Amino acid sequence: MRIGLYPGTFDPITLGHIDIIRRGATLVDRLVIGVAINRDKGPLFTLEERVAMVEAECVGIAEETGCEIIAHPFENLLIDCARDVGASVIVRGLRAVADFEYEYQMVGMNRSLDDSVETVFLMAEARHQAIASKLVKEIARLGGDVSKFVTPPVRDALEARLV
């Protein structure tokens, strides 16, 4: 069984994340969505809320692709999380050239820690390349319309949280 790990904070999950999940699910038999417990980022949503959003958004993708998709909270090193879930592949999304330098360094470090785990980069579709959770939250905080960037349930959660 091919197992992939797609890590992120998902605060909140965006259409860009969903695009990468949908495409990543075609590459593996099981895709684990690693929901990072990142206390340094000060997430808007709790871990439980972020996991619930990921699970809700992935039901249709799992049905559509036949891939088992699991949300898995983690707070350890990414490479250790990959080992914990049995992943041989880490799936990463790239939006722009600016992402590449950071991701390139991460791959080098992860390969130094465990060269049996590969990293696969998927470019976000053009219409999703500008989407970043941080910007979505800022737009929502300032009363802007985020419906182009997130699904309706996530938009509603943002509005409820920021009102």
C-alpha cells in the first residue's frame, strides 16, 4: 500500500489545499493529512476544529478518487510523523517560486534524517496559486468576501469566528 503524507496547519483549509489533496489522492492508496499542532503560529481555529474541517472537506474526494484519506494531528518532526503513519511519500504544494526555497531546504533536511521518504511537489492550479490561509483570515477579519478561496462551510466557520 502506498501511503502519502500531506502536512500543513490548515488554519483554515482552503481551495488550494483541497486541490493538492485531490491530486495527491490519485498518487497513493492512503493519504494522511497531517494537521500540524503549531503553537508558534497561533491558529485561529483549534486543532479539533481544523481536523473536523479537513475530514469534512475530504469525504467527497475519498469517494471520488477511491483513496483512503485520514486526518492526523501531529506535533513532532515531519519525518517522524511520516514514519509514524507509514508514509513513503511526503506531498507538498507549491504556489510560487517563493515557496520553493523553503521547501528545497526542508527536503534536504528530511532526506538527511531519513532518505527512504521521498517528497513530491505538486504545483497549485493557477487559479489557486495566490491562496494562503494567512491572507484568507486577514480578508475575512476585514469583512471581505472569501468565497473564492474556501468552501461555503469554511467561509461560514470563518464568519462565525470573526464576528
